[in-house]
Amino acid sequence: MEPTADEIELKRIRWRCRRGMRELDQLFDRYLAQCWATESEPARGVFLRLLDCEDDKLWRWSMGYEQCPDAELAALVERIRQLPA
């Protein structure tokens, strides 16, 4: 059975979420599992922008050591941090 376009896209995004840092990997996996399927296109775009950020910045923002200067990204980071494990 051929995978759907959505399944292919999710697999590609899941690969982009692999950062080599357990904390980030877990946060991004949690977001994909709990939120991605029901997100609007603009919200998905914000997540994809987040994935374009450097790992060290993502880690500092996600761990709460630094505030992200972009309001949309900051709101998403906080939302991801609050997701139940």
C-alpha cells in the first residue's frame, strides 16, 4: 500500500525533528504525536520555522534558559514545553 502525501510529509518532518539531543527529540516527538495532525497550516508553518533554528538556541529556549526573540516561536516553544509527557 502506497503511503499518502500526509504520511510522507510527516515522516520527513519527523526526520527533521531528530536533533541528537534527547530533550529536544522528546519535545518535538511529543508535539508531532499530540498536535501536528490537528494544527492549522499557519501553525504548522510556525513549527517548521522553529525546526530551522539552531540546536543550541532551541535547547536554551526549550529549557527556559533564554527567551526566544520571535513572539510566534516563543509561544510555540512554551506550548510544546507544557505538553503532557
